[in-house]
Amino acid sequence: MVETTSSAGGAAEFHHWWNNERFRGILYQILLMAGVVAGGWFLVANTLNNLNARHIATGFGFLEREAGFGISEHLIDYVPSDSYMRAFEAGLLNTLEVSIIGIVLTTLLGIVMGIARLSTNWLVARLAAAYVEAMRNVPVLLLLLFCYSIVTVSLPLSRNALNLFDCVFLSNRGLRIPSLIWDANAYVVVGALLAGVLCSILLALWARRRLDRTGKYFPVFGGSIGLIVGFPLLAFLATGAHLTFDVPHLAGFNFTGGSTLSPEFAALLVGLVIYTGAFIAEIVRGGILAVSYGQTEAALALGLSRMQVLRLVVLPQSLRVIIPPLTSQYLNLVKNSPLAVAIGFPDLVSVANTAINQTGQAVEGVSIIMGIYLAISLIISVLMNWYNKRVALRGGR
């Protein structure tokens, strides 16, 4: 009789807990987490067993071995005798170069085309609309292949290269320009240029705070140009007005010396910029339309020009609408950059594919690629979310 009562009490207690919504939620989460861990453990163990059965080495020790393959374009010193780690670094820098330059150019193109779509000029608005609709409905890979074919087919051979100022040569091998030979003078001038850029940023921040506090406008553009041009010019004159350049020249069937903008890099950059710029143009257009037209009428009534209204009134308010989808387009540009494999540009994925083919360690190679792209995407998201909060707080005052 006592056992029956105890059993009935336990069932009632369990029934009481089961009716508790919070208890069921915690239990379901624990069971789900246990299922995810068990599934992950099964996949990892099965993968390791299959690799051992095929006598394929595991781990990231291969990164210290000699790569043994060349990379046509690299921002750092690299030779085939370097390690796989060095090869991954060269590929990563190529990816970052395309991504950073692409983000800057596609932002400028998107802003211009977004504003052009709202132009009162019929021809400008229709041309901008045609560009946006065409680029948004063409696969990005097809666009990259088209750009690459245009660059390589339309340009002349090296021996018939277009000669500009006897120091710049354009051919199907790329654009050859003089390169700066780094010495003490060059470092001083470049340092002055960076100082001018930093001072121009500080000037823009000061002018913005001054405008918010006093309502007085300061010509930031002219001041920034003066700083960016003036600092390097003064440094150039102070160091004796002497810089040394390596000028390219034709040797055999190709050019030597100078720096090269390769057709692969140009095609990849142009393709990504004009493709992503079409989406950003629509984002900018939508953000501008989200601002009440009464703001424009009030600004015009105060005597501001159309350009000042756009730059000082409309665009700052539209940023709160533009930035969230703009972040997604930046991420899309970075994640579309691995399509460089199709046109032969040695980005991170191309270098990793070569390393995987040589070592057979596909799991480690793909893991490196995924980890790096995840880190880049998270960094972009953090920066854009920080800027979004800054704009939102400023707009909410």
C-alpha cells in the first residue's frame, strides 16, 4: 500500500514538472544539444576512420612543408620553396586586396547610380535603370568571364602595347606602370600621405561636430584635398625632391620592371564592382526615397543648393535605412571573390585548391578556407553594426 502511494506521488510530481513550460523548454534544449553533439561526434569519428583507412595524414602539420608551386601574383615575397603557410598568406592577401578595393569602388558606384536613378533628367535616369536591371539579372560568374574575355581579347599583344607617356604600357598581359623604389625619401613621402589622410578624417569629424554645435558649414572637401596633396608635396620638397622609379620596358615577348595590374585582377575587380554596385544602387535609391520629401523642401527653403540638400540632409538620414542591407552586399562581394578561380586569379581558394590537390588533406584545407571567410565576414559585420549604431544614436538625438 505504501509503495503504491509512493509510485502515485512520483507520477504526480513528474506530471507537475512536465506541465511546466520552462522545464519542457530546458529539457528540449538539452536533448537537442545532445543530438547535435552526438551527430558531430559521429561525423568526426567517421571522417577520421576513413582517412586512416586510406592512409591520409591528418592535422595541419602540412602547412610547414614546402609548397613547391608558384603564385603568379603576390603582395608579399613568395617563391615555390616557401611553405604552404606562406602560400596561404599570399592567397589571403590577394583576397583582401580585391575585397577592400572592391568595397570602396562598389560603394562609390552604387551611390552614383542610386542617385542617378532618381535624376530628373530622363536620359540619365533611364541609363542608370538599364544598368541596374541588366547587372542584377546576369549571373556573376558569367559576368566575370565576360569581363575577362573583353580584357584579354580587345587589348593588343605586348609587342604592340599601347604606350602612354613612354612609361605606361597597356596590353593583354596587363597594365604596366612605373613602381616606386623604396628608400628613405619614399618612406617619408608615403608617411606624409598617410598623415594627410588621417588629418582629413579628423577634419571631417571636427567639421561635423562644429556644424551640429553652431550650424556653420566648413568646406571639408577642399580642406581634405589640401591636406592629402599638401603633406606629401611638402615632404617631397623637404627630402630634396628626389624619388626613384623602376620604369617598365619591353624585353622579348613581355615587359620587365615596374608594377603590373594583371588582366585577371582587373576582370575580377571590375566584374564584382559592377555586379554588386547594381544592388547597392537600389539600396541607396530606397534609402533616399525613405526620407520624407518635406525635408528636401525645408532645406531648399533655407537656401541650400540641391547638392547640399543631398549631402547634408537626405543622405545622412537615409543611412539608417541603407546600412543594414549594405552590409549584406559587402559580405556578398567578399563571398563572391572565390569565383576568381574561373579566370585564374590566385586568391585564397585557388591557392588552397592547389595545396589540397598536392597534399590530399581536403578537410584541413577547406576548414582553413571556411575559418578565414568566417573571420572576414564577422569583422565586416562588427564594423558595419558599430557604424549603424553610431548613425542611429546620432539620428535619435
